[in-house]
Amino acid sequence: MTIYAWTIKVAGRLDVQHVTTLDELRDYLRVMDLPGVAPPQFTTLDAEVHDHGIYIHNEGSMDEWSLTWTKVDGEAEIVD
């Protein structure tokens, strides 16, 4: 199972930081109902996701938000 450490930053909200699978990250993006669309690699189930990166939606605008992610190496257990 591949897991990612990620952070979603939205102005006026607390940062959301988790270590989860890609599917769980997709769930967060959907539930947070952020303006615009998430990066394609996180909305398309068969898309390739880079090991790390940053996506910024509408940088400098009132509806700016960002997603930063890093693939976590090795086996890890996710505990809620």
C-alpha cells in the first residue's frame, strides 16, 4: 500500500495534515468542497502521481488553496 504525507492549506481555515492512502486523500479533497478542481492526478483513479509535489489553485486570489504531498517510503500502518 502506497501512502502519502500531505497538507491542504486554505486561507481562513486550519491546515489539514495527514498520512493516508491516495484514496483517502481524494476523499478529503471531495469533502472539503474547495473552489475549482483538484489536480488531475488526484481525481483520476488511474493517473500517475509523482512522489512529491505541490499544487496551488488560483495563486494570489481570494479562493487560493494548496496541496503539498510526499510519498512515504516503506511499509507503514495507518492508525486513526
